[in-house]
Amino acid sequence: MSNYLLIPPQEYDWLEGFTFLFLGFIAFSIVTFGIGFVFSLIGYFYYSLSFRANTAREKRRLNKFHLSATKLTFLQINFPFYKQLPTQALKDSFAKKVALFSSIKTFVAQDTKEEVNSEMKTLIAAYAAQVTFGWPHIYLAHFRTIYVYPDVYFSKKGVNYHKGEVNTKGAIVFAWKELAQELDNASDGRNLGIHEMSHALYLENMIKNKEYNFIPKKYIYDLHAAFNNESQLDQTLLRDYAFNNVIEFFAVASEVFFEKGAILKAHKPELYDLLTHIYNQDPLQGNYPLKIFRGTSLGDYLEDIFGVKKWGQKFRKWLEQLNPSKKGSSRH
């Protein structure tokens, strides 16, 4: 054997330390992945059990509330979201949520001697029910008072007249004339009720109380990413006001999501899909709430939270490229 192939042992002793480091890294990665997977399972069962328990509790609570025939007729005539619900059971649940929201909030008339009437309360409560319909146990608990002005009002926070606003102290404000005008055009992608209630939903998820942090953080991160991405593109669906900040982006996108959902899905499917997860409902599919948070599918949960199914599909395509004869053999 040639002498140049005989490497003295001391020349490769340093590899032993590197080997231990490499094996340690592999072991650490496996343990970390295992811990992460265990926590994902805990998260799945937490969402499953808590969502079911909260939903059952709210169903019992909702059964105590009912809308009058007059208010139901008002919704049927004037509120498209209610009219498009695919089953009577969903309509009943929505109506009960409107009734409950109306009863637990304080409505205060501003700049007028007249009180907030039944029609006003029903419409405002309906918008609150719409944005929370995918979350049966959410009633925007932090926001206890609804102020209603007869027309645009001069905000104490600024130097402009406002149509509506939401503040972190627990108040939602509307100019009734502007809100009522939404009844005449419910498909233009601009809606004051949806806009302000989406602000309330976003803040409700952030402010610590009995309801907060109900939207998985993944989707909040994705919303910020979508805001950064969309602000770099030419816009046709979202008006310029959306790009002031991520909160306004969410509110403006929500208006389009609920009023022009088919167009949004056709042109920006990823944004539409993200909003279905934030609202936990898919109006185009008549899915309230989404199956993912009913706790019925671990696969769907892992797919949504970690993209497991997406990576599985990429791996399958890679295998098909390596072995074209097997293409199309997988089950669907």
C-alpha cells in the first residue's frame, strides 16, 4: 500500500470533536422538533376542547335571547349578510347574537335629545354579530358603550369631522346618517359598520380581558406581512386609506372581504384566505365557523398552523419528478 494513504491517527483526531458537535446538533434538533410537535398537539386539543366548551356555553346563553318579528324583518330586508346565511339554524344563531349584543351594550345618543332607537341598535348589533360570527363566544367584551351621533361629528382626538371611531377605552362611535346610508349600497366594498367593528375585533384580540388572544398569532403575523407586501403593489381593490397602517389595512380589507368577497378571492386569493382564518368564517362557502377551530381535524389544524400539508404536497411533487411513472398514483 502506498505511503501517502497511511494518515497518522494524530492527523485526524480533531474530527472526533467535530463529530460529537454534529451529533449533538442532530440530537438537539430532533428533541426541539419533538417538543414543538408535542406543544402543537397540546395547542390542537386546547383549541378543540376550549372552542367546543365555549360554543356550548354560548349556545345555552343565546337561547335566552330572541329578536322580535319586527327586528327579524328588518334584518331580512336590510342586512345582506343575514339574508345570505345558507340555513335557518345559522339565521337563528345570528339573530340571537344580535339580540344578546343589543342587551349587553349601552347605547348613548350624542348631540341630540332623541334616544337610540330599536332600528339603530339592531343595525349596529348586526355588524358586531357579523364580524364575530365565526367566534361564537366573542362579544367584544372590552367595548361596553356605543355612542351614536345623528351625523358626522367633530372628534375630540383630532381636528376633523368623523363618521365613526373605536377607542381603546372601550367605546365605539358611529354617525348614524353615514351608517344608515350603507343600507342603500351593500356591495361597493365600503362599509362603515364593518370598518369600525373590525377595528373593535382587532383590538379585542390584543387587549387583555376574558376574550383576548382568540385569533392564533400566526394569522396576526401573516396580516402584518400582507400589509407590507400589498403596500408595495398597485391597488385596485383596496383604497389608499388601507395603507396608513396595518389596523386600517385590516379594516379596509374586511369591507371588501364581506361585500366583494368573490372579487377579492379571484384577484387576491391569499388575502381572502387569510381573512377567513382571522374571522374564522368563509362567507362564500357558507362556512360558519371554519372546521379548523371546531376541533374535528388534527390534519387541518397542523396544515393551518404549520403548513404541514403544503410541505407534504411539495414533497410529493418532488417524488413524482424523481419517478414520473408514479405520478398520479396518490389518493385524494
